[in-house]
Amino acid sequence: MPKRSKSSARWLAEHANDEFVKRAQKEGWRSRAVFKLAQIQEAERLLRPGIRCVDLGAAPGGWSQYAARIIGGSSRIVATDILAMDAIPGVDFVQGDFREAGVLEQVLQCVGADKVDLVLSDMAPNMAGIDAIDQPRSMYLAELALEFADRVLAPGGDLLLKLFQGAGFDQIIKDARSRYSRVVTKKPKASRTRSPEIYLLARQFGMV
């Protein structure tokens, strides 16, 4: 069996001792990432009963799980990921690569003709650990999410989008400001301090 690197051993130790990992296990959430959304929700009230929502990069389903508890009802959430995800009541799931036209079309079919109120995107590429590779990949996913939101959001709708600080970051912010009346960044407590991830919150689509 190959020996673990020092960095992976550190990550495993940090993960095991992480307060949000422990809370997720204790409270029955699918991942610690749920607390990132919960902390933003506490301040911003993005999720409301009865809204329609799309969750991009959903697996293992923590965000969809949390959203479904607030939104209520059935089939008001469409989720997608390249990875498999166990079913969640009230969530329609499409498995596949969002970058492929066929998968995108399946997601749009699930969304239907009615516009949605909120797009969530926690999408991130498989990281190679090389910034010159990882950053363009992450920005490409962010651009796809921004373009997808253009297609499906109702006027006044909201977008919460994971970004990584680096090349292309300022351009995404600029692009969002041309579409939404309020654009801010959020770094929830549950997001690890050493991580370059940050969340772009864009509110009131089309009301610039």
C-alpha cells in the first residue's frame, strides 16, 4: 500500500478534527459544505419557502438537502453533478458533466419553461495543485454558471457562485455587476481560512 504524503496526512487529520465535519455527521448533513450555505443564508435569506432553485455541482447533496428543508414542497429544486448523488425528496437530479451540451439540455428540460428564483453553484474542478491549470478551469466553470443563470433566472432572481481568487476573478465580478443590481463577495466561517475559495453573491438579476 503506498505511503500517504505529509500533505494528505495533514488534510486527513484536519478533516477528522474539523468542527463542521463533526457537526455535519451529528446533525445528519451530507457534507460540511452545508454550513457555508447556512451561514450565507443566515445573513442574506436567499432561500425562501416555495421558490424554484437550481443547484450546480450538487454532490454529495448537502446544499440541495439544506435548500429542500427550507423551500419545502416537491420538485422545486433541480440539481446536477458529474458524480452520483443519492435521492433527496423534492429534488430532481441530473448526473453528468455540466460542460457537455447534452447534459446541459437535460438540466434545462428539468427546469422547464418557468424561470427560477435562485441558482446555486458550488462547482469546482478536480484540482491538480498547479495554479496555472486549476485557476483557468475554475474560472471556466464560473463563466458557465453565470451564463446558465442568464438563461434560467427570473427578473430579480439571485445567484450564489463559488470562485477562486486569482486570474480572471476581477472579470467575473465585473460581468456579474453588468447583470445584477447588488454584487458582493462572501467568505463564510465554514470556508477554510487557507482556501482561496470565496463566494460571489449576485442579487436582483436584470435590475441594473
